[in-house]
Amino acid sequence: MTKINCIIVDDEIIAREILASFVAKITNLQLIKSCKNAMEAIEILSSKQIDLIFLDINMPEISGLSLAKSINTKTKIIFTTAYREYAIDGFDLQAVDYLLKPIAFERFLQSVNKFFDINSKISSLVVADAKKEKSDFIFVRSERKMVKISFKEIKYIESLADYIKICLIDKTVVTRETISNIEAKLPSNQFFRIHRSYIVSKDKIDSYTNEFIEIDKNALPISRTYKDKVLEKLTIF
């Protein structure tokens, strides 16, 4: 089995740890080093053959974009950043993909598979470890840190314009994210949309009518757009 040498470059330790845990799940990837800045990455790139870089953009001194412009084009890049506005610049540099933090494992896996599709020396990606170990949590950015959110703790999610409120069993976490993006990171067999502003966990539903779902004494509206699908799912449950 051909191993793909990769490095992680990010100035945030939690982001590096999350990416490293994702890399460890994929059999074909071999993490050479997790770098806290561009200078560490440059040192590794000058001494080893690196096939793939998971590269943050907004870093002190030397940005990820500046680093990307200086490296060998044979080394592929998957940008990882919390800032949407850098996406165009990232793709202008012919990046394999552009991952927006917080990154779900399923989205990470899509990017890695895209890399393997592009790389002709690998015909397929072996992800036996990943298939065995399905993530049961995600990380979201809240109050300047990455917060672990366990799926089993989520009661419902409410959209607040550019923010979402994740209502857990014992607390509430607010993060800057769209409800559609967070919906894509949740297991569809456990969560479903009932309104443009609400996602619910089926396990936390106390009661329901044709108009609303009740969770922990909170009546959440079922909109006309989602009504038929919601009632169909509720009947199956």
C-alpha cells in the first residue's frame, strides 16, 4: 500500500490535534509532522518529500497563502481556515479543496478522497479504520475556542441569523455558523430539519402535533415547507 506523506500547518493547537486525529483514521495517510507555523513547514518541505499539506491560511508572520505560493506544485494543498473570504484565493492556487472550520470528519474525508482522485498514483482510498470508527461528535468554535459537541447531548438547534444556538442537555453553545452547514455535519438518521430555523434530535422529542414538536417544554414550530417530510418521519419513528 502506497503511503501519502502529509503535514499539518496551523497555529492553533486544537485545530492541529483535530486534524491529526482525522489523519490517523485513514490508512493511506502518514503524518510526518504537525507544524505550528510556516517556518516549521518550510524546514520539513526542504528535507522530505511531502505529498499533501493541510494548510491554515490566517497565520502570523507567514500566511498559508504565502507559503502555498512558494512550494513545489507537486505538493498538493487542502486549505483549512475559519474565514470564507479566502476561498477564491485558495482555489486560484489550485488547491485540492478548501475546508471551513469547524471541520467534520465526513467533510475532511471528502477532501482526502478528492486528493486521491486527482493523484493518479493511487487508484482508490482505503478507509477501513474510518469506516469502523464513525465520529459521534463535532467541534464548533465558540468564545474563541473549539468546543466538543456530542451528538447524544444535542436536544435541538436554533438558527439566529449568522449564528446558531445548540441546545444541549446541560448547557447552550452559540457559534457563528449557518444552520445548513451544521445540518450537513449531523447524522441524518438522528437529526432532521423541521423549520428553516430548527433542527431536532429525534431521541429528544417528548411529543408532537401537526404544528409543532415539543422538546423539554419548548414548542418548536413545524413549517409548511418541511411538514410532509417531518410528519412522515415521525410516523415511522
